[in-house]
Amino acid sequence: GHCTLSTPLIEACVRHNIPLMLAIPGQTPVIILGQEGEARRYRRLALHHTALAKLDEAMRARLAARIVEAKLRGYAVVVRQRYQAGDHVLLANLERAMKSLAQTERLAIVRGWEGWFARQYHRWLGRHTHELADFTQRRHRGEARDPINAMLNYGYALLRQRVGVAVRLAGLDPYLGVLHEANGRHEALVSDIMEPYRRGSAPWRRGSGEAFTAPGVCLPKGGARRQACAVASSQCVCSWRASG
């Protein structure tokens, strides 16, 4: 909701180096700090840039591989929770990807395995949602023409906003990542941190008693849909918070 910050309150925060973050929903947050705090923030930014510049290809690949491995472990949890006959093939592919990630020293290979297994996982998810979600379109443009992808996008958007705030408060550059490239506008570090927690935003449940349109698939309507979106997104955010 709306809130008002008085001038004395802002002055007190600046005087005591208490960070203030102002953000319009969907926009990049702006941080206001006291002079000493601002100096500390610039020092941390400089250290962040220096540390990234010192990484060679092999070191960056290993860091990116750890991010992808954490993401794949999350996928494995979801698959095992909803295991059906034939899912052993997907789990075997996951183990294959994990073994390769543990040995590679090339960033392109890490990204290749991440993309390859994401396609495998989305095909599996499509079968479990009885093809109610078009993950082909999502992969190409991130579009959401169905309720499942819409809820995924909603959860990811909330998670991105929370992670973006945390990264800025930590004094890090949100555009400096290891797995993702900034490309001018993309907050690569935020995307890196999000990856292990994406599976927490799964928007479908079994046996919830809502309006089922296919066996085992729940697509709530109206207010129930909005509530389901909130629950799905909060799981994504809470799993990130719980990790510290």
C-alpha cells in the first residue's frame, strides 16, 4: 500500500547510515544512503568488479556449474515427488548432466547442459499437466498464453524483485553474473541467484479439491486462481529466504 516518509525520518536514516530503498512495482529499485554508507557501497562494488575480472574461463565455469547443479537438484526433488512409470529416464539424464557439470571447465558446456535438461524437464512437466501448458512458446519468447505459464511468470517476477533488492542492499552489482550475461539490460547476478529456487514456483498440485480440468491437474478460477498464484510465488520466495 501507500506510505509516507517524513523529511526528519529520511534525514535520520541518512545520518545513521540506514539504507533506504525506493522502488515502483516492476521498476529498478533506487537506493539512498548516507555519505559513509554510499562510500562503503562503492567499495563493495569495486571489489565485486575486481573479483569477477580475476576469474578465468575455468573458474567461472565451475561457479556456473554449481548454480546449475543446485537447479538440477531442485528439479530432481519435484520429479521424485511426482514419480510415475518411465520417469527413471529423466532422472538418469539428470545424473548424466550432473556428472558432466562436475568435470567441465568451459562455460559454454555448462550453459548447454542447463538448456538441454530444461527442455527435458519442461517436456516432463507438460506430460504431468496433460499438455495444458505450452512450454515450447515459453522457451522461445517467455510468453504465457496458458494459466500454468502465467503462474510461473508471476512467481518468477516476485522472486526476481526480492532477489534484486537483496543484491543491491548487499552492495553488489546486479549486472555481474557468471552463468548469465548482462547484455546491457539483463540483471545477470539476479538471474544466477534465482536459478536454484525456480522449482519452488511450481503452480500445480495434486488432490487440492479445486476445479480439476484433467486428472491430477488443478486450475483454480477467479479469486482462487489469484490465491494459487500468491501461494506458488510465496513458495519460490520462501525457499530462497530459507537458504539464508
